[in-house]
Amino acid sequence: MDIYKYMFYERGVLMSNRLFQGIIHQMHDSIGRTVGVVDDCATVVACSDLARTGERNDFLMSDYGSVEECHVRDGFTYKTFGSDEKPEFAVFVAGTDELASQFCSLMAVSLSGIKQYYDEKYDRANFIKNVILDNILPGDIYIKARELRFPTDVSRVVLFIRVLTTNDISVFDVIQNLFPDKTKDFVFSVSESDVVLVKEIRPGIESSDLEKLARSIVDTLGSEFFTRVNVGIGTAAVGIKDLAKSFKEAQVALEVGKVFDTDKSIVSYDNLGIARLIYQLPTTLCEMFLREVFKKGSIESLDQETLFTIQKFFENNLNVSETSRKLFVHRNTLVYRLEKIKKLTGLDLREFDHAIIFKVALMVKKYLSANPVKY
């Protein structure tokens, strides 16, 4: 077992032991006898007598062949259980009478079912994490899904949550509490500042609904926990294999948003538009494009006032009158500025084709300046 798998295994065992302890205390209150659980190394992992937890016990499962029968030893009745063919645990009850045997059998069935449920839930989360991180071979995905009885034909989406401010609050814990249905929604960390949510969604859900979901995360963390985050949203994945694609899209959405939509805390891959195309271009091609567009003069020759005018002109759909009103300048002043831009660059922004070229060129320049991480 490699160290990565071992860490997950150990975590799963500890979860089971804590779960056993809670059930054991409830059983003790009901039947009034000392009860507990030993593992396959004869160590008491849970007991109504807390002082005995962690002790070695003389009951070794290897000494008893049948898992169907109760076994008596040193004044206690034992019954083995576990999810595998080989028993992993044994429950014990004080006493050797028929009632102790009945209690033992009932507890073994109960604890076995609970452990199977939690193990399955834990394995599912680990399975989903391996799928989106491409740590599992494509041919093994459906085999493992069948083993875990994991539904493969439902729609899911990946949300990539990046923490921008740090404090004592665990964003991971907050998001887990926001989405408590751990049979449908999975939350895990991929780095110190990045948390992933794999959310089951209804088929055909709108992009706006996914953005509302992301908004609830951003607003809750911001207003209640004073933690600022950005959220990238991938596209909906119908098959389980497409989850890795949705994960990468959510990452790309965050990176592209960091370059082109710096004021947005929520960025959806579906709404990236032309920014997505620019992000995928090689930098050499982008540099060549800029040289071809600005043959007459460099884009650096434009001052900040001129660039601000261009931005407002685009925001107002190339409407001279509306732009001049928003800029609080005379119409002729704006026309003069546009003529100046045409003289410097050779592009007349009042012409639709020229405006498109200029808009793309500005985005390419911004992209090259940002040098974003690519996935």
C-alpha cells in the first residue's frame, strides 16, 4: 500500500473507531452491560469503559473459524463482523448467557451496516478525487464505480474555490456544512488555498443557476466568516469521466477571470467568450498578432485617458452620443479623440470590423502582460 492510499486508509479507520465509540455508549445505556469492539490485532478500539480503550485483548479472530457464531472467552461473549470475507472487528458484551449472545448478534449486525455505509461514503469521496485529478485509469473508472455502487449517469458540476484571504476559519469545513448530503456532494482540498466542490445537479440546469449556487458560497464566506474567495465553475458533466474535464474548466475559468475580469468573484467557463480563445493561444502567435494590428504605432503610444475613452466607447456599443454623455464631454470632443486614435493606430473604432480587431488586441495585450498559469 503506497503512502497516499495508507493515509486515506488510516483516516477511514479512525472515522470508524470514533463512530463505534458513539454507538457503544448508546448500547451500554440501553442494555446496562459493558460492551466494546476489538480489531483484528486484538486491540480495544471502542468500549463503554473508556479506560479499556487502546488495551490489548486476548480475543484473536484467527482463533475462531466461524463468523456466524458467538464465542465466549473470559466472561465475555464475542461476535465477529466486517465488510470483507475476513473479519475486521469483533463486538463483545459482558456475560456468557443467552441474552449476552443475543445482544452480541444484534450489535454485530448494526455496527457492520454502519461501518459499511461510512466506508462506502469515504471511498466514494476518495474515488471522486482520483477521477478529477486523473489519478485513475479511464478503464478502471466504471469498474470502481460499480464496486462502490456509485451512480455514473447523473449530472454533476465542479466548482473550484480559491481562498484569497486567510483567517482561523476552515473554508473546507464551511463548504462541507453548506452541502451536507455526502452521498451526492463531495468536498475536498487540492492545495492549502484551493477547495473543490463536486455538486450533483439536475439535468439541463442553466448557467445562471450555477452562478447563484456559487454566489451563495461567496456571500456566506464573506458575510458570516469574513473570508474572501473566488469561484470558477466548470461545465455540467453528465458522465463520470467528464468530471476531470469540468474540473480543468473550473480552473481555467478562475485563471482567465483573473486576467480579463479582475472585478468578478465568480467566473463561469460557459461565459468566458473570446477570452477563452485568447487564453488557449500560444504567446508567440499573440505577439505576432499585436505587431500586425499596430503597424502604424505601438499600443503603448496611447495614454491612459485615451484608453479609458476606448473602454467607455466599447461599453456603450460604439455609440458616440451615449459615450460622450457618460464621459461628460461634448460629442465633438469624443470624435476628436477617436480621430486621434485612428491617426495613431490606423484603426477607426467607429467601424465595426476595426472595433472588433482593436478589442481583441487589447485583450491579447492584457493576456500577455498577466502571464497566467495554464492547465
